[in-house]
Amino acid sequence: MAAKAPDRRRNNPPSHGTNPPVFLSTSLPSSTIKPEQASRPPNEIRKIFLRTGLVSSVTGSSFLEIAPLKLSVSVLGPRPLPRTSTTPFAAQAILTTEVKFAPFASTVRRGYLRDSSERDLGSRLYQSLVGAIRRELYPKSRIEVVVTILDSEDEGDEVNTVYMEEGKAAFEPTFRDAGRAERALGVVLAGCITAASAALADAGIEMYDLVSGGVSTVLVDQFDGKGKGKEGDSEKRLYVRDPAIAPPEGKKPLATCVLGYMAARDEISELWILGKLGTKNGTAEMEELVDEAIAAARSSRGVLNEAAKERVQFIVDKAQSTTQTDDTEMTG
Amino acid sequence: MPPPTPLSPPELSYLFTSLSLTPPIRPDLRSASQFRPLIAECSFLPHCNGSSRICMTEAGECIVGIKAEVEKDATSKYATIIEREKWIEVSVEVAGGGASGPGSGVGVGGISGAGGASGRDEGDGGAAVWLKEGLLACGGDGWSILDRLVISKGWHWKLYIDVLLLTPTSHPSPLLLSTAVNMALDSTYLPKLTSPHDVDDIPAFSDDWAISVPLYEPTTFPRPPISLPVVAIGDNVFLDPSVAEVATAEVGLVVTLALSDADGSCDIVGVRGMEVGRAGGKEGDRKGINRKLLRKMVTTCVNEASEVIKTLGETTHKQMFRA
Amino acid sequence: MEGLRNDGRRWNELRRIHCQLSTSSTNADGSSYIEQGFTKVLCNVTGPAEPSNRQRVKQDSATVSCEVYFAAFSGTDRIKRGRNDKKVQELQTAIQKTFSSIILTHLFARSEITISIHILSQDGGTLAACINAATLALIDAGIPMTDYVCACTAGQSTSIFDNEGASPDPWLDVNYLEESDIPSLTVATVGDSEKIVALSMENKVRIEALEAMIAVGISGCARVRGIMDKEVRRYGKEKLEAEGE
């Protein structure tokens, strides 16, 4: 109710929105604008750019870029609980996480107030990090993780459109990629988890292990009309790590798995599966999907380790250089 | 944050020990995969298209009312997925009718929901998103609940699912929520269209409820989904954990399942992490789920689910026919 | 069928009343559920307990506070009412005032008794159903009161029978359709006595008709009391027998 009240604090654009320009053709030859998916084998994740220590005013921070996804994480704390807090005492540090899309981060503009999907992402990020942090070392304090998503993969409304033929198409079950929005959020969540771990490491907060995010999707061949090959389609399953939003031509996504993974402990801290997985062979279908997501998380863990190491190296170098200059000053 | 418990550290430690024994001893002496008894009623609200009331001893009470309103499509020739997903609106309201005091509607879910969210957010975010997600995912093979909501050219039903929670704890069991929503959906009937499908005039409906159309056909699949909470302590896996068990558990999952055929086999339509207390154990114990445990937890749910869903469905239909 | 109302009742007939005690499994101290026709109300009572808020502490007596929640699906159209909704506030104040005078608050100094009411379905006589539900829940919670508080509505039927100058019979226990059509009032009495503890009317009515309406309302209250008392005794007996075994 309160969330729906008009936002009077800012100059808002028209509530109905405006249409962004749609460029139908381009002068580039079509081969250069092929979907990015085609050039990447299904078991390879996209290249990740991860740097820490970008924001100087907070304890720890990181910036992550995976193709179109750009996000920055700030970690504040550990710092004392506010005096007005409802829980004046906490034996373990209280972790809060907040995920916010910048209004311009997706094709459809987002408001300044956090909507339910953003809150949901925040709580899942919390779940994936809370177990990894050694909270018992920081009693009576709080740690805040703030994620701002600057850009995300989102093809907008146009692509998701289902055209209804005159009156009839609506009554026939037609294929549509219903989990698309969730898949997009999943990729964002995985990025948030990886980047947040890097920022926590940068803040010097003790953790049991770094948590890295991984995503995988299982696809099957799309049949024309209602051809259901229920028995045979297990052979044609294609597992894709770090999937792009658009499924490859002729494939339809069945389910997506996003997880936060602690590689050194071989433990999953947060799991989110969305889609349809049969249970004819017990949990085999699910496990295969989870294994793929773990593999994706392991790949991003490499980048995470490098980023953490790089930062440590930078600090060590800096410390050494300052002590050296100090020494020279002293001696000189 | 994990659900606050009134239990002291020694109590938690005792619980942890008794739950990690082989075989485990649960505080209410249930077996590991046994559910708590519940009272279920449906279709008792005359103003709603579908309604249900679930009462669980410790977990509290949950009332769901589903209302369908006729709405014009936002666009005339096509409907985008984003637009179509707005056809279903789920809202969860917590009214601390119990000892937790008035209006303590913070952090619903237990489903890794609402947790770390800072500030004064509406606590329902987590649960509402999670309930809707299960509903929409429970399709496959081209079927979607959204197709059932199309009335005629240019018109659709807008489905409002309002969940009212009267719980003593601020973290109600996901089972309570999902059984209530499942039952309400199963008892939802929409008036039969009398005007032609392909005319974009305001649709007209029959007044006769005897020929109304069920939202979910009782004999076809998929059926509405159900979510089972499962937690693990040591190597032991517990279904339908109580508040105390959640507080001690090391890891938790909410597995959403839907019946896929008449033989009673289920499809997994979603898995989510669940917030647990992680109290009572030693520092540096398990912090996440390994693959072996994951298999065990999900298998437990899959094994029990079909019976639970079937029983619930039968109860619903029995009450519907009586009415 | 002259003289029958739109739902087939005569002027002095109540709708079906179904009530239950201890319906809720939550750890509320008392709970009840009442159906008056299609008006369905659920009530939980907590207390006497330590006040949640310092301002509510009274040194010599208990504070009675009331919360009313309209379920979004309770009416014909889906309406979400917030906590600051005028109708909600009005109901809360009415109920709180009514019960503050009936509960023996001096027995529980520095404590709070919270009545929380959920309106699940509205079909006329919402305030009356709320008061009745609260009475039952308070009895279930074992909170001492001077007597039952029972409420009922009465409406002034339109003057179609008014051909001989005599005012027509008022209608007892109006439903939603009647409530939106004709002027009506809600009256609550204490126990068997004809003492009025709450009276509310939001329409205008001819002064000559008022007395008859109140009289019919009071007679309705007495019948409601009978039904409620029967249920309380039945429940109490059942409980005692169960404990005796």
C-alpha cells in the first residue's frame, strides 16, 4: 500500500513511460551481430571482470562486469548497532543486504523504491552470504552489503511478446519462455554473490570461505506444435552454464539453477531452482543441473580468488613502498 | 535474520544433540518424514472465487481468499510476458493475532525471504514472490495457468490471491502458506462465459454457479503446486520442521512440487533456500549443503509429496462436492 | 408473499448464527469465529499481558485495545484497507469503547488486553458481528466481564406498508442489500438487561421510527445472547468432560 503511493520526492517521468527507439536494421553484416551464445561452448562461462576497492568511503567494495551485466558492491561495517535499533544486543554480527537496480539498468525503467523482485534478490543474497561470514567474531555490530546494478541483460518487452492471432491463438497452448525474467534475475544474483564475496574480502571481514555464484540452464529441443517426446527427450538435453537470456535457436529452456557455492568446503550456501524437472529417475535430473551450476561457480571462483589476491598484493606493495619512503626519510 | 526463538543456548544445544542422533528424536516425537496434523477447510467465503483455511497447531492459521476480476488486456493485439504475469497478484498479510503482539508483521517466509532486507520493508516480499514463482513455473509443455485466465479477445481475469496469516511467530511454516494457497486454487471456480470468444466487447457470464469452470481441472494435470520445507541437522533430514527445529537446523530448503500424472509422480518446479537458525551446533560446522545431503533432502520431499498432494486434493474435492 | 424480505425472512427473523470458541491454534489466549448469515468474523484475544507500548500503561486498570483488519477479499470488490482507513478506525474505537466499560479492567492494573478482529466476509451488520465475536473470544480467554455484550442490527423498512399511518415493522438483522437500501442502526446490550452499551446509526430516520427500531434491535440482542450462551455452555461442557476423562 505504502509502496504504491506516488513518489513525491523526485521528478518522475511519465508513469506510462516512453518508447525507446527500436533499431530494426543495421549496416553491420549480420555475421558480426550473431548472438553471443553461439560463439561460446555451453560449458564455458562468460568472461568476468572483477576489481575490488573502488569506493574509498566504505570498508570494502567491488565492481563486476560480465558482458552486459555491470554492478558495484559496497560493504559497510562491521560497525556498532544503532542506538535506536530494536535489537540492542546481538551475539553475532547482523548482516543486511540490499540489492537495487539503477533506474536505467534495464529496458523497462525501475523506480527508486525497491520492488518485490529487488527485495527478493536481496534476501537471497543474504542467504548465500550469511553462513560464510564468521559472524560470531563481530558481536554487537552490523555488516551492510549494498549492491547497485548499473546495467543488466534485458531485451525488453519486445522480445517477450506473444502475438495472439485473431481471437484463437490465446486459447491454444503455445510455447513461451515463461521463466525468462527469472533467468535474467538468476544471472544477476550469481553476479551479486561473486561480487559481494570479493567486497567482503576487501573489507577484511573474516569468512569461512569465499562464496561464488553459478548459473546453469537445461534446454531441450523445441518441438513443433504439441509433439511431446516425453520418453525420448532426455537424450537431447543440453546443459548450458551461465546462460544468455535468449535461448539458442530451436531450444526451449526447462529449468534454471542459481547457487552460491563455497568451493573450498564443497558446500552450497544458497540454492534456487526454477522450472520443471521430472522425478522419474529420482533426483538425477536435478543433480545434473546443480552439478553444472557448481561447475560454473567453480569457474567464477577462479576470478574471485584472483581479485582478492590482487587487492592483497596491492595493499602489501603499497605498505612496503610507504615503509621504504619512511625509512629513507628517517635515514635521510 | 533467522527467526528469533525464545530458546536459550542450552536448550538449543540439547535440541541439536537429540536431533543429530541416529535415529533422531524430535521434540514432538514425530518420525523424520512425518507431518504435523492440520485442519483444512475450503470454499467457505461466499464473496470469493476460491478460499481456504488451514490451521496447524504450532504454526498457526492461514486464510486465503482468491478473487477474480474481469480486466481488459493492456495491449490489444499481443500480450507481453511481463504484462501477462501481472494477471496474478499475490499478497501476504501478517496479522500477529498471537502473543507476538500486534502487527508484528516482519519477515514472513522462513523461505530465504525478507531476511537481510534492511529498513522498513513490507515483510511479505519474500513469501509473495515465492508463491507466485511456484504458480507460474508449474506449467511446462506449453501449459500455463495464465492461459486459463484468458476470457476472450482483449479480456482476461485478474486473479488476486490474498493470504492472511494469523501466526504466533513471525516466520510461519512455508507448508502452511503453500497448502492454503494450493487448496484455495483448487477450489477456485470462474463463471462460465456466455458471450462469444472472438468479440472484443465486454464479456458476459452465466449466473449459474453449477456450470462454472474450475481454474484447475480436477482430473487433468498439472495440478496446483505445493511446497515442502525440509531441514537437515547432521545427516538427519526432517520434513515439516517446527519453529524449534528450524532454529537449530544447519541448512534448510523449500522444495516446490506439482503432481505431473495420474500415477502420482511429481515434478520439481522449484527449490529455494530456507532461512534457518544454525544454533546449537559448534562454530565452523556445516555452512551449506553438499551434494549428498542435497540429494537426500530433495529425495525425502519427492517421496512424500505425491501422497500429501493427493490427500489434500481429495479433501478439497470432498468439501467442494458437499457444498 | 407479502411481508417477506429479499432473502425470505420475516421482519423479526435473525439470519443463521453459527459461532465457535477456541478456533485458533495460535497462542492467542482466546479466539472465536462467528457467522451471521454471510458475515464472517474471526477474533483473537491476547492478554491480560504486559503492554506493548509504554503509553498504554494505566496505573490502576487494564487498557483495552482493539485492532480490526478487513481482509482484502471480504467484500464484493477487492478493496485493501490500510490501518489508517476511516472505517477501520471507527470500528476499532467503537469496539474498544464498548468493551472498556464491560471488562473488569480494575483487576488487571498495568496490563493490556488486545482484541484483534479479522473480517473475512461482509454481508451487513459488520459491527454487530465484531462485537459478538469479541464477547465470545473474551469469554474463551477467561477475562472477567460484567456480562455478555450482544449486538444486533435493525433497519427501518421503506414505507410501502405505511398506508394507514401506522409505521411499518422495523426489520431485524439487516443484510448487505437491506443495509445499503434503508436506514439501519446497530445496538449492543449488556446481558439480559436491556441496558444499551453501544448504539450506532449512520443514516437519517424519522424520529418516531427510532424507538421501534431500538426496541426490535434490543429484542434481537436477547436472542443473539441466547444462541451465544448455548454455544458457550456446550463448549464448556465438552471441555469439562474431556478433562474429566
